[in-house]
Amino acid sequence: MSEWKLKSLKDLSVSITSGMTPLKNNSEFWDNPVVPWLKTDQLGEKYIWDTKTKISEIALEKTSLKLYSPKTLSIAMYGEGKTRGNISIIMRPMATNQACCNIIINEEIADFEYVYYYMKTQYESLRSLSSGVRNNLNANDIKNYKIRIPESLVEQNNISKILSVLDQKIALNNQINE
């Protein structure tokens, strides 16, 4: 068993950024919507394969929006009720709004699913970092958030595989119960 360390998310990441919202009054950004555009109301399920809202390719070309790659973790920084602090894994290229903090894990030092599972258990702790009039999280708080992580990538991967199998069993049991 490898040694466990306390590391900040910025130490485990290639980048941590937020998205943006194209101007709503610019119809060319919203006409012919084909590019998935993630908002915080969808965060909370483990994987995000598609989005409820889409934007045009022109919005990508004419703004500073970027497409986040599969395996990017996205955390809700804003949101009423239970939204703020929810986390998901983006599973296909998509853009996000500014309320999503998107974390691209450095796969040479961390397993993205291990980080996902760890952060999923930190929901209340993350929410307690909220500040401002609206009690929002900010990207710096998330960048500096420390997690306990095994040094060994193999050990991280083994832990995330076990948790993933348990998630699948829970989902199957829920289907059976329905």
C-alpha cells in the first residue's frame, strides 16, 4: 500500500477554469444549436454524456468559449438549493457556463475517477467554502481544495474501480426496485 498525501486540486490538474455564457441577444450564438453547453442544473450524476442546452458553432468561433474534453470534472460553483457543490464527469467534448468549474486532471499523477469520488464525498465541505451575498463558490477555493490521495496511480485506480462497481450495483438495485 502506497503512502497517502494531502494535495490541492491545482497540484493534481492540468487546468482549472470556468466556462462562459454566450450573449443571449446574439441569435447567431443560439441558432443552429449543435454544441453541447453544460449548466449547473445538470451536475450531480456521475457522467454527463449530453446537455439539455446547445449553442452554435459560431458561438465557439466568436467567443472565448472552449470545449472541455472527456474526463473533465465539473463542479457547480453557483446554484440555488442543492446545486452548488455538485460534481460530474464530462464524457464528450462540451462547453460550460461560467457557473461550472472545470478541472482537467493530470492523468500522470491522478486518476480522474478517484478525484471525482473523493470530491463527491466533500459536498458539504465544498458548500461551506461559499462566500459573497449569494453564497457562491469561486475557482480559487476549488483550486486550493486539498484531497487525500494515494501516491500510487494503481492504488487510485483500484479504489475508483471498486467504487464504480458499487455504483453500478446500486443503480441496478434501484432499477429492480422501480
